Amino acid sequence: MKTRRDFIKVSAAGAGAAAIGLSALNWNGVNTAQASNSQNPVSDEEMTSFPTYCEVCFWKCAGWTYVDKNNNIRKIIGNKEDPHCSGRLCPRGTGGVGMYTDNDRLKTPLIRETVNGKQGFRKASWSEALDLVASKMKGVADNYGPESFALFNHGAPGAHFKHLLHAYGSENEGEPAWAQCRGPREVGFSATYGSWIGSPEPTDIRDTDCLVLIGSHLGENMHNGQVQEVSTVIDRGATIITVDPRLSTIASKSKYWLPIKPATDLALLLSWIHVLIYEDIYDKKYIEQYAMGFDQLKAHVKNMTPEWAYGITTIQPDVIRKTAREMANASPSVIVHPGRHVVWYGDDSQRERAIAILNALLGSWGKRGGFYFKEALKVPKYPHPEYPHAHWSWKDNLDGKYPLSAMGITTELLKASIPEFDYKHQIKAWLVAGTNLPLTIPDKELFQTAAQSVEFIAVVDTMPMDITAYADVILPECTYLERYDTIRSAPHREPNIALRMPAVKPKYETKPSWWIAKQLGERLGLAAYFDYDDYEEVLDWQLKKLGTSLEEMQKIGVKIFDRQSGPLYLADGEDYTFNTNTGKIELYSTEFEDHGFDPLPKFTKHPEPEEGFYRLIYGRAPMHTFSRTSNNPNLYDLMNENTVWVNPKVAELWDLKKDQEVWLQNQDGVVSTFPIKVRITERIRWDSVYMVHGFGHKNKKLTRTYGRGASDSKLITNIMTDPMMGGSGMRGNFVTFLTTDPGKEDDV
Amino acid sequence: MRYGMAIDTAKCVGCGDCVVACQTENNVPNGYCRDWVVENVNGSYPNVEIELRSERCNHCENSPCVRCCPTGASHIVKGGIIMVTHNECIGCGACIESCPYDARYSHPEGYVDKCTFCQHRLEKGQNTACVEVCPTTCLHFGDLEDPYSDVSLALKNRTWKVLAPEAGTKPQLFFLT
Amino acid sequence: MKEELFVSGRNIPNIDPFLNIWHWEIPVYLYLGGISAGIMFFAGLFTVLGKEKEMPTTVKWSTFLVPVALVLGLFALFLDLKHQLFFWRLYTTIRIESPMSWGAWTLMFITPLSMVWAASYIKELIPGWKWKLGILDTIEDLVIKTRKPLAWAMMALAIVLGVYTGILLSAFNARPLWNTSILGPLFLVSGLSTGLAAIIWMSKSHFERTVLTKIDIVLIGVELFLIIHLFMGFLAGSAVKIEAAELFLGGEFTTAFWGFVVILGLIIPVILEILELIGFKIPIWIPSILVLIGGLIFRFIMVEAGQITRFLY
Ligand SMILES: Nc1nc2c(c(=O)[nH]1)N[C@H]1C(S)=C(S)[C@@H](COP(=O)(O)OP(=O)(O)OC[C@H]3O[C@@H](n4cnc5c(=O)[nH]c(N)nc54)[C@H](O)[C@@H]3O)O[C@H]1N2
Ligand SMILES: Nc1nc2c(c(=O)[nH]1)N[C@H]1C(S)=C(S)[C@@H](COP(=O)(O)OP(=O)(O)OC[C@H]3O[C@@H](n4cnc5c(=O)[nH]c(N)nc54)[C@H](O)[C@@H]3O)O[C@H]1N2
Ligand code: SF4
Ligand code: SF4
Ligand code: SF4
Ligand code: SF4
Ligand code: SF4
Ligand SMILES: [Mo]
């Protein structure tokens, strides 16, 4: 039995014998020189365009892939009809071409093998690789039951492999979108309004008079539709209030920037609630009609005055009052934005609850300029036999922990993979599709131990990302520009769907996920679940049920449907029942109470950095998506490494110079693998440092991004887990600077 | 007709979409660019201001790059667009030296290249690629002599500046402040 | 604190972080052009003055260097071109406003002229030389007959060439270090001086050397004056000009410029030349070589430093 333990030892011994083994096998084939770019621009008429929706992030903008006469993909342009992008893709979507052209792409299936005691990868045929994965899956099912096989996924491949997993008999599936991303806000909002926020967020930004951002760094967080709508807020001169320890781009465009002391947002939110209530400027009619628990709330925040919050947040009381009044003036056309990546300090569901409550007091839920009532089209399921019953799932391991988690908790699946955790049910093998776990899941030790513990790992990816180094079998998927995928049907003001279709044939020997899933399914005797030759059949069947067809969608790409669920907003005084226990907006959460959690959010103090240490905060750069784009040739051009932002006072203290390379060491002594350049900037508080997530790749096969910048994930070893939903609070980590090379450290 | 562009620094988020869009539209090789984004930070914490500017060739009315070109490869076309004819350019670099905005670069194939205001698109009645893509719609393009063009309207209601006016090139990029 | 950065990661080869599109080829080209201008000017001058006999190196022998230098210079320019296949485009148009075009055309005339001039002395240099083609004899006769008008033309073209080597740079408004009207005269004088240095080095006649050395001392004096003037102009100018001057006043070019160009390339040679005039025995090649090297370094520094300077906005 192979374990990853061997591999990791090998790679830890010096420059990485495994890596040498890989290069000896010429893993990625010949690095063909970049094709000449000398051709003049080609006019749109001389090209053919194919509909797609973007896979560079999860906003899923629809667009057109333009292909010239020589079958080169030249550009991707937004679909004007698409409500997600209105014809304008973000830089990552525009640079999506680079996902296709990147010479470092995975090209063939690869199988781990040991030659003379050294582990490496060798090229394999699809049938050999698929046979191997299927036989391992069979083995797991025979020896432990199919439930012991887990799927880690994110993005489009997920749908295909979830189908395979369920057909095979397991429900152990997780994506970072929950416990590493937006779980807490869905918990907080659904406790309050009985509805998730979901994606895209139903924030009516284009009509708002006051936008309040708690950390959300729209403009760097380049979720397209929101950014576009925010630009109209600036045009209209409406108020933006941004709470962020760093002068984010949007903070610089805001009427108020509240440079809050990190980890104290809940105090600010509670004091805002206090001001609204005790200055009597909340939306009384709305609260009376729709909400319950007001009196408890009022009593709860009695002492949470701006003066109280000032001592905690460092935000001046008069600024707190002024901003609260700004919100009240704009009410109900005001949005206190729920944020998206909200796993910060472990009490995140409660912070999100406070945000939800604040919105309720402002009467913004269901109101123009607040939150609209979203609607999505239900895409009918392509017929298949019923899924077999799974005897257990990750939930059964929890013993009542994280009762409000509604999606798989990735970190729990990892723990279940480690025998030492002694979980009731064990995970024995993984399929990883579209998620780069080593950079995505904080607490690398947990991930690595889990990866060493399981018997088998198959990875479906497009790039030789760090995750592939842990694989036993690597299955190369073609990029989103080269394949069909599921129909995009996301909630919006109007229900709409979008089609993704291949613009060119898959490069190299890559294959789409639907094909890989089907092939595995057939090998596992699950052919009945994949009753089609080509995914086109599935799409055409579904589209016809929706009143269109594959043929039509290939021409238009996006189709908008009429709303069925009623108007976008609540009419004045309209009766409305919320999907909560009480049918009301629950200012006092009965759901939380039932589970033994505080029904009203309480502020708890979080640890602060010791002297010489700074809180590590991180975020997005507008031109990159997590770790997936850092090797993209077009986007690499825009930003080829991350820097660590340091306040000039701190730089002076440490005698740091602009662009000086430093290593970061965290409170647990973990040091960044690579050095990172210093950016000295007034844009950040002196108690924190900031870096963009997604850099510091360790796989040499990523010829551009390898070793560039540092990984925030590696420095996040203290996880503050949300007791309600299992979110990985990542911002309780503190770092200090090492100005000399700490030497090659053992990276096990 | 006189083409010009207005860049709204109050709305630009510095995302670089204009740069990638230009790269893919105009086949600008990796490692090069016809447009770029500058961030200026002024003040001290917590009173800090940021100016974000998407810059490119200014299509100067008084263009030193055209004057200094020994072959006529750099020339002015309709609407005041400064163009470079690739197979007339000898790659002497004079125009690069002459540009106060460092807007030109030497293409790996030898000739000099720079922003063309997407002339090939204007000819077809399309807008420039960078303007078309900008997610914040902070770029405005059009005929400065037409009072109702997007760019004229943008300039009418706002204060603006040009870069390095003292260089005397009469630039046609206007930065809304 | 002020901070300025490219957020789109701009890093264009030879343009960022500062312009560096012109490398060694351009200073070498300017240098060889300057020397050629110097030699041709004095060859023309002493011919017009009717001093062929007294100044044989100046009028005759040194001119053999000129075609070689010009061709090498042109070759250097050619090497600088990035789109060389289209070199000929220089000669399909005349761009009055383009110094580069001027230079190309000036060289177009001056190079054959210098060849003809030198060739017309070849029989004196190599007794028994025979042209293989009859027509060449006819041309030679013609040249010898029209030597005076040709000398005038050569002086005029030499001045154009000498000034051009400076104007090529000074025409660039965008580079504050170059954008000064002093650069034309300065490069002309420096070119004349390096030309003289080359002749002095070659000359075996004491009389000729003395005459030329006297002229050189005057030229170097003028050059020093122009340099001081240049910096006074910068320091009285706008912020970008002051910044440009600072590259030489404490900045990264300070030692190279004041040490190698001004002291070793101008002041020491002028002292040595004066000493020689008043009777000290100085090996003649020492001041010459110092002037020649100083002139070369001067052009390297000016081209390099000028590209660093730019408008700030
Ligand atoms: N370009 C780009 N855009 C993206 C993505 C991407 O990868 N690239 N990813 C998308 C996804 S999946 C997500 S989830 C979203 C995430 O985007 P958001 O939800 O906007 O992310 P935030 O968690 O708000 O994190 C970033 C901001 O939080 C600030 N911050 C740090 N600590 C604190 C604190 O204690 N209090 C407050 N108030 N602020 C703090 C940081 O300074 C930073 O400005 O972005 C989406 N958009
Ligand atoms: N330290 C730290 N950790 C974080 C965050 C953070 O800010 N800091 N952000 C968190 C958030 S909000 C989120 S949503 C998650 C995101 O987590 P992930 O979705 O895991 O993020 P990526 O790093 O982009 O990894 C995506 C992987 O999918 C692969 N991929 C891309 N396209 C395709 C495709 O078409 N097919 C297949 N098969 N594979 C593909 C990429 O090559 C890459 O390996 O990360 C979370 N983790
Ligand atoms: S926001 Fe950008 S990266 Fe995300 S789907 Fe849209 S275009 Fe693609
Ligand atoms: S695309 Fe628009 S917002 Fe983005 S950098 Fe360019 S001008 Fe600014
Ligand atoms: S910006 Fe530069 S390249 Fe463009 S016209 Fe002006 S001088 Fe010429
Ligand atoms: S490089 Fe080309 S375009 Fe520029 S001046 Fe020389 S010939 Fe003209
Ligand atoms: S106008 Fe066209 S060529 Fe100029 S920067 Fe924009 S996209 Fe590029
Ligand atoms: Mo996320």
C-alpha cells in the first residue's frame, strides 16, 4: 500500500527528489515556445463565437469565446444579455484565455509509481488511469463500504462527480465554499430571514442609497455584477461606508472609511444596532409588521453604546453615530452587505446575525435598494435510477457538533480521514476535483496528515497545482473553454440560464469532467446513471423541458425567463411570511436558541498579537482568483507575486525597505516557504499586515508562479472554528518578520 | 473629428481588465502592454487617498513621436489617432525616446507598437476594447468635437487634468478627478 | 508618505522601470560621427586656408579614418535597429522634423564625400597606386580640381554632422537631461576636439601638432564652459531638470562624469597640452587618448543617463 508519507519525505529531502523524478519523465511534455503573436488584430466578423460561462470564479459570467480561422481562441467577451456581467467580464474572465493557452497545463493522465525507491509520475493512457481509479473505488466499496470514499470539489466539475459519488453510494462530499467561505452568512441570514443569501448575492446595489461593507472589498473582490453595480453607486454619489482595517480600494472611494481594529466588528455592529434603536431611527413599521424579538434585542444592546464600542474597535463614537444615521436616512434603500468570505474569527455566524439584524432594523430585506427577492429556474434532472442509500455521512461523525452546517465540512472530511481522530466512520480514499486543498484549507498539517493517511487519492484538475503532488492518479480535465458543462441557472432578479459549450477541441489528451465521471461510472457498473453518449443529449433534453433547446442556446448563450414567484420587492405593508420557525424575521433567533447558541449576538474578545507580531489579514487581488490564476500567462502579467503590506511606522521599526524580501513567521513558529516582498503603505493599520491569497505555489511544474510570493494558507495554523457550522476562522493568526533566510525548513 | 478618452479615476478600481482586454484584442504579446494602471497613494494613515489611472498613448495633438520618426512609420490618421505602420518602422527607438509617457514599446518582432485607439474596431463602428470591457465603466471614449459623445459628456460635468501638460504634447487622455 | 506603483504589473523590457532602449550602439554611433565631423572639418578648414603642405595629416592622412569611422558608425546604428529588414525605409522619405532622418541623409552625403576625398589622396599615400577603372581616374581629377569647393562643402556637412550628434538627443523633449539647446554645440565642440585628438595623435609634424593643440585647448575651454552652462541651466529649471542634473551632482553618474569625462577627459589633457606647449616633454598620445576616451565615455553617459530622466506626473 502506498502512502503519501513516502512522497512527502522524498520531497522534503532537499530540492525534491520527487520533482526530479517528475521532470525526468518530462511530465508536461515539450514546452513549446509561445506562438507568435505578431498577427494583427482580427475583426470580430472574421471569427466564430461560442457561448460559455466563465469558470475563473464562481460568479459564472456568461460570455462568448472568439475563435479565429486557425482555431485559435483569441478572446472571451461578455454576453450583453447576461445579468451576471452585462457584457463585461472581469479581468480574470477576460484573461480566461490564459487558462487555455498555459503551456504548463496537465496534458495526459499520470500515475504515481516508484522506481528504485523514488516516487514520481508516469504518463498513462486514459483507460489505464480510469481502470485504476475505478478499481480503487471498487476496493474501498468492498472493504469499507462506498461511504468511505469522499469527494472534495469546487466549481463546475463538482456536479458531475457528485452525481457519480451518489450513484456509487456515498454522500461524503465537501467544498470549500461552505466551511472556508460563506457558510456563516447563510447560517446567520437563514436564522434571521429563513433564506440564504446564495450566489450571486441578491443585494440591490444598483438602486441603493447607502452601501455598508463590513470587510467586503468589492473592487478587489471582483465579483462582477456587484462591482458593476457599485460603480453606479459612485456615479449616483450615494453613500458608501466601508469597515476595514485596510484602506481597500472601495474604502478609498467611500464617504466613510472606518479603519477598525481587526476582530472587533461585532462590537461595531452591536453599537450601530444600539444607535438605531435608542435614537429611535429604525424602521418601526417594518419591524412591527415583520419582526419578532425586538424587545429582547433592545434590552440586549442597551449598554452597547458607541462609547463602549469605541474602546473595542477604535472607531470614534461620533463616527459610529453619524454612520448609523446615514443608514437610517437611506432606509430602506440601504444594504449592510453580508460579505462572502466570512470565516474570520469563529464567531462568524453571530457576526452575520448582527448584520442580518441591522438590515432588518433598516427595513432593507425585500426592499428596493436593499435585498431583492431572487428567483432561479429549476433545471429538471436528467432521468436516472434512484441513488442507493448511503449508510452514513460526515454528519454522523459530528455527535451534535456544528448542528447548523448545511453543506459538507471539508475539514471534518479531513479529520475523518485520520485514524488518530478516532471518528466513528472513517474516510479511506478521495477524489479531488477543482479544489487546490493545500492552498485552500488552512492548517496544512491537518491536510497533510489526512493526505498521508488515506489509501488512495485521485485528482481531477487542469493544472499541476500543489494538490496534484499528493495524487496517486491525476486525471487532466480540459478547460471550460473546451467542454460542455451543466446548465448555469443561478438566482437573480429574473430567472435565467446560460450554456457552456466547447469553442475548440480539448488540447492535449484532456477530457471534460462529465466524460471522466461517466467513464468511471461505467467501470463501476453504474452505466444506468449515465444513460447518454454525449453530454449534448443531457443538455438538449433539459433545455427542451425548459422551453428552449441546445440549438437555440448555442446561438444565444443566455436566456432570461419571466419571474414566477411574484414581485422583486415587498409592497408597502404587504403581508409576508418568512421561512423561519416563527414566520417572522427573527431578531431573536429561536433556531439558535434551540441549538443552545446565543439567540442574540454577543461580542467576545479575540486574542491580539503579542509584541513584535502583527495580525495576518488577507484578501483578493482583482486580477487573480485564489491560487488558480497565478500561473495564467495573461494574469501573471498583471500581478506576478503577492507582497506583504506593512504600515510605514512598522517598516521603520523593523528597518524594512520597499521591495525587501522577508520571510514571515507565525505565532506557532511556522515560516513561509518562500520570501515575500515588502510593500510599505499607508493603506494599512500598524497592528496588521496584509497579503493577497493564492501565491506561494510549491509545484515546480508551474513554471511561472513557482516560488513567487508567499502562501497565506501556510501561515494560518490557528483555526477558530465556528461552533455552529464548522467554519474555519482564519484571521486569528499573527506573524513577525524574518529578514534573513531561515534556511530550507522541513516541510512535512 | 478628434478622438479622445476620459478616465474616471474616482471609479477605476485598478483591476487591469483594460490591460488584458487590450492584450487579447490586439495580440499584444505576454510581457508587454499597450495600456497599464497606476496607483498613487497620498497622505498618511488614516487620512489616505488613492488615485487609480488607466493609462495608454495620449494620442497627442502635438506628437513628438510622429515628428521624430525618420521613416514616417509613425503617423497621424483620421480623428488624430497616432498609428505606427509596422513594415515602415525600422525599430530605431527614436519615438520611444520621444514619448513623455513611455507609451510605446519595442515589439519582440522588431517594430514599435502602442495603443491604436483600436482603430480597427472604430472603423467597424465598435468602441475600443478597453472601454468596452471596463467593469466599472470608468473609461469614456469618443469624438471630442461632438458635444454629445460619451467623452464630451464626461468632460462637461467633471473636473479633469491631463498628464505632464508641461511636456507640451497636447495629450488627448483626460483624467476625471 | 507618497507611493506610486503600477498595479497592472507593467514591466516592459527596455522601458521599465526606466527607459533603456538605446544601448552601446547609439553612443558609439554618435562618437564616431563626432570624430568624423572633427576630422573633416579641419581637413576642409586647412584646405580652404591653403595649408595642405603644412598640415598634411590634417588634410590628407587622417581623412582616411573618416570613411572607416562613418561606416562603422552606420553599422552601429544599423545594429541598434530592431526591425533591420526595413532599414531602407530611411531613404524612401525625408522627414524634416526628424533628427534621425537628418542624420541618415547627412551620412548619405558625407560618407561618399569622405571616401572620395580620402581616395583622392591615395596616390600620395601609396606611390604607384593605380585605379583599376578609368572612370575613377576621371573622378579623381575632378576632385582634385574642385578641391576648394569640396572643402567648403565638407566643412558645412561636418558642422551639420557634429551638431546633429547632439540634436539627435536634444530634440527629445521627453528626456529632461537631453532637452537643452546646449547639447548641439556641446556635442559639436566635443566632436571637433576628439577629431583633433585623433589627428594630433597621428601627426608627426611638430608644427602641425602645435597648431592643432592650440586649437584643441580653445575647444576644451569652450567645452568646459558649455558643461558648466548646461548644469546652471538645469539647476535653474523645473523639477524634472533639477532631478536630471542631480544624476551628476551626487547621483549615480557623478564619479563617471566628473572623474572620467571632465577631469580625465578634459582638464588633465588640457593641462598636459599647455605643458607641452610651454616646453615640457609629454608623450603626445597621452592627452590625445585621454580626450578620445573622455569623449566616448561622455556619449555613453549622456545616452544612458538621459534615458533615465523623464517627466513626472
Ligand atoms: N478577484 C477576485 N475576486 C473574488 C475572488 C477571487 O479569488 N478573486 N473570490 C471570490 C470569493 S469565492 C469570495 S468568498 C469573495 C471574498 O471577498 P470578500 O467577501 O469581500 O472578502 P473578505 O473576507 O471581506 O476579505 C477581504 C477584506 O477583509 C478585510 N479584513 C480583514 N480582517 C478584517 C476584520 O477583522 N474586519 C473587517 N471589517 N475587515 C477585515 C481585509 O482588509 C480585506 O480588505 O471574493 C470573490 N471575488
Ligand atoms: N488562506 C486562505 N484560504 C482560503 C481563502 C483565503 O482567502 N485564504 N479563501 C477561501 C474561499 S472564500 C474559497 S471560495 C476557497 C476556494 O478554494 P478553491 O476553489 O480550492 O480555490 P483555487 O485555489 O482556485 O483552486 C481551484 C482548483 O481547481 C482547479 N481548476 C480550475 N478550473 C478547473 C476545471 O475546469 N476543472 C477542474 N477539474 N479543475 C479546475 C485549479 O487548477 C485549482 O487547482 O478557498 C478558501 N481558502
Ligand atoms: S466575475 Fe470574472 S472570473 Fe468570475 S465568472 Fe465573472 S468574469 Fe469570470
Ligand atoms: S478596466 Fe476599468 S476599472 Fe479596471 S483598471 Fe481598467 S479602467 Fe480601471
Ligand atoms: S503619448 Fe507618446 S506615443 Fe502617444 S502620441 Fe503622445 S508622444 Fe506619441
Ligand atoms: S522606431 Fe519605428 S516608428 Fe519609431 S521612430 Fe523609429 S521608425 Fe519611426
Ligand atoms: S484603445 Fe485599444 S489599443 Fe488602446 S489601450 Fe484600449 S484596447 Fe488597447
Ligand atoms: Mo469564497
